[in-house]
Amino acid sequence: MTVNKRQSYLASKLSTRAEAEDKYIEGYFAVFEQETELWDGCFEKIARGAFDNSIKNNDIRCLFNHDSGFVLGRFMPNGMRNNTLSLKVDDYGLFGSVKINTSDTQAMDVYARVERGDISGCSFGFNPIKESYEEKDDGWHWTVEEADTMEVSICTFPAYPQTEIQARQKDFEQSQKRNLEQRKQELKNRLENLKKWH
């Protein structure tokens, strides 16, 4: 099954930290078990354990506004090199700390804007490897159980852009269609088996 890259946004409380000459931006890029309403009647949450494989295996970049040309730091599993992004999972979510390159004026601009509170949002980009759905009275509740994560981002606007909502709706509708077709096939197989016995 082909999966599409998705983005989840969080209105986080990013903070800055300075140690001697080193400067850091840090905060939670994802929070577990907290639902976000993607659109009317459709909710998403990230399950605990969703990032475990990514933290063990993936080469992950910290970007600004999901721009692959604006890299703030890099995380490599198992201490492969000198990481400029640290990521860890705790009971609350996915926490990250990116070491700012003080020689990079763009990175320092982002640091200054976070420090002032002009920028406070964050996000992560992922492929949904495993997810589940549940229909309740208020709509569909979508749980991402495993997220193959390629990047985390510091974002100007911690909200779903309209284009992203449309992409997520299409992905959701396709998943629902696949589930419906699977249920129809299962029912058809059961009916055929019943006919054999009569």
C-alpha cells in the first residue's frame, strides 16, 4: 500500500536555551494521546510508541516551516556522527533540542524569533505505517500507531494549512473506501461459504 507523507502540527511552547557559546531551541514536536480536530468530524491523535522505530533507525532533520532547504539540525540514530539535533521519547511525547549554528544568520534569526515569542509552533512530517480508525457519535477518530518520521519543524503557523487539510481528507477518504471494499469482500466470502453448506 502506498502511503503519503503527512504533517501534524502542534501549538507548542518552544523555548530557547544558551550554554556558554551554544544556543538551543527545544520543545515537544509531538504530544501523545491528545486529539487534534483535522476538520469537522475527524480527529487525530498520536499513540505512545509511534516514534520508537524512527528514533532507532531514521536520519531526521529539523527544518524551518518544512522547508528542506532550511535545515537547522540533524539527528542520526546510534550516535553515528556529531548530532546537532537530539530527539527523545518520554511519556508526554517527542521532545527535541536543536543546537543552533551561530554562524548561520538564518538560524540565528529563527532563534531570536522563538526567544521573543514570535514563533512558537512545531510539527513533524511522517508516513503513517500503522493507523486505526474508530467511529463515534461526534465523528471519526484516527490514531497514528506508527509514524515513519523524516523531519521535525519549527513553524510560524501551528495550524493545518488548507492544502494540507484537503490532502489529509483525500487520504482519509481513500482509507475509508479501502476498508469498505474489504468489508464487502469479507461479507461476500461469508455468503458464498454459507451457500456451500446449504
